[in-house]
Amino acid sequence: MQVGLHHYLTVSILLFCLGLLGVILRRNLLVIYMSLELMLNAANLALVSFSRFNDKLDGQVLVFFIITVAAAEVAVGLALIVALFRKRQSAHVEDLTSMKL
Amino acid sequence: MESINNLINSGAVTDVLFYVFAALTLLCGILVIVNPFSRNPVTSAMFLVLTIISMSGLFVLLHAFFLAAVQIIVYAGAVLVLFVFVIMLLDLKEEQRRKIKFFGFIMGVIAVGGILSAFVKSMASVTPSSDNPKLEGDTVSLGHLLFTNYTLPFEVVSVLLLVAMIGVILLSKKKLE
């Protein structure tokens, strides 16, 4: 059976669920951030395969923008984590509960 | 020689390559979030690099050559260096195993299962418009589209990058005022 759209979509779905599982289950802020990157990449893979199998280049342009925004997001997020670590000396989500009622 | 050419034209090689890259992507993705050997974030970052590189292999198989190059340069080259740099700055100790709350674990798995079933259901209704795609995602056609139909988003993204840069500089100052 030839590899088609559904094969790529299956990989993308599994990768997205892996990333979501990482965000929910891991407790380290940095690893949570890496799982977020995994989810973004899964979305990119789905977009590129849709663009390939529908003969439209627009999906790849969207992926280009997603990569740019993800790079900006990582820079800001990591700066926030560093600022947080300076205040609390911890990168563990269970230690960051000052907003809890 | 002729048999090799036939093999390439029939698409059997690309099919095998797809399975190799897909398995590599998923395996390294699993090792990013649950690594049985080490709880150190550095190992997670290294496996994230492997995931991204094998995913750019998938992009090449989809004929998105420009995006494959961008993926390696931007993600593996810039974003992951940033991650490793921050891990070095934070000087994290080896993370001790804390007990995962049972209730949270169950709810997380249920949520992921729900999303998975929704995805699978929607995937069944998707049909590709062509079985034998001809689209090439090379730099020329992508750049042409970027500077004709997508000029405004392109400019907006440049402003966004500037804003992010200013924000990062402000956030990483010693004293916020």
C-alpha cells in the first residue's frame, strides 16, 4: 500500500498526543516547553502533508509563519522561565503556586 | 542499475524511508517526555533535536525542501541552542522523582484519549484531492507566494519578531521597573 495523506496524518496525530501527554504529566517547566514544541511540530507536519496532497502551496506558507512565531514564543517563554527561576530558585510547576487561592 | 531505477520510480524506496523517519520521529518524541534512563532535561533536549531532524526528513519526502532546511536551521540550530543555553543558566539539579498524582494522571490520559478519538474520527472523513501529487515546495515558488499574496502577514511577522526581541531584553533585565 502506497504511503498517502492518511499515513502522514497518523504520525502527526500521534506526535500531537505525545506532546499533550508531556504537557499534562511532566512537572519540569523546561520539559513542558519542549512538549509544546513537539505539538507545534505535529501541526506543521499535518499542514505540510495537506498542502502536498491538495496541490496548494498556501499550507507551506502557513508553516513558515508558524516556525517564525514559534521561535519568538520560545525566546519570550524562556526569558520568563529564567526570570521566574531567579525569584523562586525552582523550575518545578508544583513550587509555583502563589496564584492559587 | 535498471532495477534500482525502477525501484526508485515505483516509490518503494520513499515508502520505506517514510516508515523509517516516522518511527524515528515517534520514538524520539516518546524519549523526550518519558526517558527511562535519565530525568535530566538535557537528554530531553537532545532527543528533541533528533525528533526535529527526522521530521525534516519527512518534510523532504513531502517535497517541502525549503521548509526542511528552515526546520533544521531554525529549530535544531536556534531554538534548541536556546533551550540548552537556558538549562545551563538555570543549573538544574538532577530532578528527583516526585510522585505523580494518581487523579491527575487518570484525568490527563482521559483528556488525551478524548482528543485522540476526535482526531481519528475527523481523519476518516478526509480525502486527498489527488493521489499522485505534483506539488514542489521549492524556494522559488514559496518566495513568490510569500511576496505576492502574503506580503502583509510577512511584514506583520517582522514587527512581531521586533516586539519579541524588545520583550526578551526587558524581561531579562536584572530589575524590572
